[in-house]
Amino acid sequence: MAETTEQRRKTHAPQPRGKEDQKCSVEGCKRAYQAKGYCFFHYDKWRNGELPKARYKTCSKEGCLKKVAAHGLCAEHQKNKTAAPAETAAPAAPAAQA
């Protein structure tokens, strides 16, 4: 027989995947724990590198939050660092003959 509307309405929303009785570790957040100490909202922010405690090591240049590629710099700043010495090197001036 076909289901009645009463039977269909008895479904429940999915429960949070984290451990019971745990809350998000972000101060002031009352959401349930999901993973890495965060609720689903702050976990997404952590994955995107938007929280102070980053998911990965970040570039050492001030204000840059990109992932480190090599020597503490992101790919963009590493590229600029290797290109800069070649551009700034000028040929030596000839010695004046007297």
C-alpha cells in the first residue's frame, strides 16, 4: 500500500557526525563537534585557511596566507624571488683608464 503523509513526515534530520556531548572549540560557538575540534561551519573555514590555526604552513611574506611551496614561501613569492636577482644584476662598469 502507499505511504500516508503521516508516515513520510516522521523522518528526522541527520545527526552531527562528531562525538556526542562535544562542542566546537571556537570560543562562543555552540554548534556540535564534527571534526578536528570544529563544527561543520568552522571546519570548512579551517579547510579554506580562514582560521588563525591554518591547515598547512603558510607563506612567510606578511599578509600572504597561501600554502608554502618551498623555503617558507608560496609558489608566487618563490617565483618572484628567483626571478629578481637576474633582473637586478647589471653588467660591471668598465674600469676607467688613465
